[in-house]
Amino acid sequence: MTPSIFLRVIDGRLILWNYARHEQFEIDLYHLQRLLHLSAGGPLTEGLVDSALPASGCIHDTDPEAWGWDCLSRIFHVGTQIGLRPDEALPDEDAYRGYIEYCASIADKIPEFKIEKPGAVISLPQAELGSLGEMPLWTALRDRQTCRAFESKVLPLEEVAIALRATFGAVHGDCRHDLEAIGLMPVGFRRTSPSGGSLHPSEAYLVAMRVDGLTPGIYHYRSHKHELSAVRGDFESSTLGKLLCAQTFANDLSYGIFVTSRFDRMWWKYPHSRVEHRMGEAIAVE
């Protein structure tokens, strides 16, 4: 049986999904029984069901593409491809006008970009970004290294504020005035890192364990206001290593910044799996 199919039950119906061909078929229990029989090596007959199964691309002896990971990763890989046929040329027309028209058609469906989690609000010190100094890009890239040894030191809140502001803070405050200047409707805000469509679906959460002036706990960083909201208190540092699949070295962190994604910001504008954002990225800071 073709490796690129799976079964789903949707509203009481049994759906066979060929994700490599982006095709779905509703089947009944007899179809399912025949699939099970054929997948076990049973012979095809001249019946209507057995004639329909090969035509749907569901019966192949070998995987059309060798794959070294599990089936979930392959579904993601196939689902995020552009999907051109072998004989299909890449488009070369200017799609900018169509893009502008499309954006205008969904302007009334813009999701919330200025996320403010409920909880006690903690004002952060003004981030003195000048204290970071200047370093050539190549030097920064060359000297970057991963650290897994931490000293459990108590760090000042000012250092935390600088790290959050420099990586996740809004560059132009809470509005894209640079877009307004050229006659475009601003959506969201700009950070120091790029994001497709300027959507910035990533939300930063601070896990503070040894920060002077902060009760140990989990905080949401309000990028547009440069402030924190308390999500959960009484966070034990020994819990972090367990949550990170037994990476116990994390228990000695002073704080960590963990990034989650809001998919509603992505599929509002790009309703396709190719815009799937990376998940689970974590930035750990001693």
C-alpha cells in the first residue's frame, strides 16, 4: 500500500487521504477490508473496488522516495512543498498586484497582534541597547557557541530587559510608521529578526529563576510595550530540566526565554501548510 496515505474519521465518515497527491476519498468498511487484505499481499480481483484502488494511487509496492525519518516528518515535508508537476514551469509573471488585492480582501480579518496575557504587570527597566557595544557580523557568527554549563548566578533585571528588547521588542514601537509613509496599511510591528509577511507569530515567555527583582515564575513578554505579565508563580528550577526531556543542566539557568507560535497569525494571511512556523525554539541565557 502506498506509504503516503492515512485514514481519518471526519463527521462520521471514513476518509482515505493521499497526502502526496493532495487527494481525499470517502471509503466504506468494505474498501477498508480490501485495503487491509491487499496490504498484506492479497491479490487484486476484477471487482469495482479493486479496480478503483490502483486508479486512486493507493496501491504501490515501494515507497516512491526513500525517507529516513518517521511518517509525521514526511507528511510535513510533502505538505510544505510548492507542489509543481515535473513538467510545470515556475511562474514568472508579476504577482504584486494580485497580492495587494488579496491583502485588501482579508483586511477585515486581521487577528490580534498586541497580545497581553492576563496577570500582574511588571514594568521592565529601559533597555540600554548601547551597552551591548558593536561587533562585526562575522565576528559574532564565528564566536557563537552553545553553552550547557551555568553558574546559578542571580542576574540583574536590567540585563534581562536588554535581552528581551533586543531580540523580541518592537523596533518601531507599536506601529509600522514606515509602511504608513508609503501608503500601506500597517499590520503588526517590526522586530530585529525578519518574519514572513511581517506577521511575527512568535511569542516570548520568560522563565525567571534567579533574576534580581523578579519572583521565580513564568512571564509573558509584551513586545509592543516592553513589559511582562505574570503567567505563573512559584516555579521551581528543578522542574525545568524535567520539562526539557531530562536536560538537567537547565536547572542552573538564571533565566530562559522560550518561544511559542500563534498559528492564527499565519493562516489568517497564508492558508497553506508551507507557512508552518518553527516551534519549540528556546534561547537559554545564564
